[in-house]
Amino acid sequence: MALAVAAKISKGIMTGTQLICDDNSGAKIVEVIGVLATRPRLRRQPSAGIGDVVIVAVKKGKPEMVKKKERALIIRQRKEFRRGKERVRFEDNACTIIDENGLPKATEIKGAAAREIAERFPKVVAIASSVV
């Protein structure tokens, strides 16, 4: 059973969005091709926010990673979201590559990660350089 995210996350990332892969797994830029755990609505693109797991296609990176499909976790988004009474936004959209169990494939996340993913994915937050 998946835990709920503490803040009200607005969904700012849709299919087709290109994200920075902010870890050392070998992927540099990925494109969202699907969102896990969403219910479809007629003629509506699936969207995701911080803490959501998406299916991505690797566009740039190491040659053995390019053109591969992976699961990724959204750790930052440009669209502002509410955290209590304040609004939080980051300067870029970023993700990290994870496996089917929610464990990161990388050993280090270079940038900041949002605090909202700490309860659901503690291993991802443990390798992040900072948590905002």
C-alpha cells in the first residue's frame, strides 16, 4: 500500500515532458511516456507531480542507457505546489531512476529533493545531497 504525500501536489509534468535525470545512473535527459497509478479520463493527458512514479524513455546519456525504458521518480518540478500555507517551486523538473521495488539504481543524487517524497521513498532521500 502506497503512503499519501503530505502536501497538496499540483500535477505539473505530463507525457512528453523532458526531465533532467539528476543521479549518476547514466541517463542525462529522459522523456515521460507514461504515468503509473493514474486513472484514465477520455481525451486527457496523464500528468504527474512530485512523488509520482513515471515510465521514461532515455534520450541522452551513456550509450547503453539510450533508448531504454525505465521507471523514474519525480523529485523536483517547476510548477508550484502548496506545502501548508506556503507555496514551493523549484527551478527545473528533475527525476531519478528507480527499480520496481522503489529503490534507486544510482548511488548519488546531485541536486535537491523535495521533502514530500521522504515517507514513501526513504532510500531515495538518503542518497540525495539536500532535502528542501
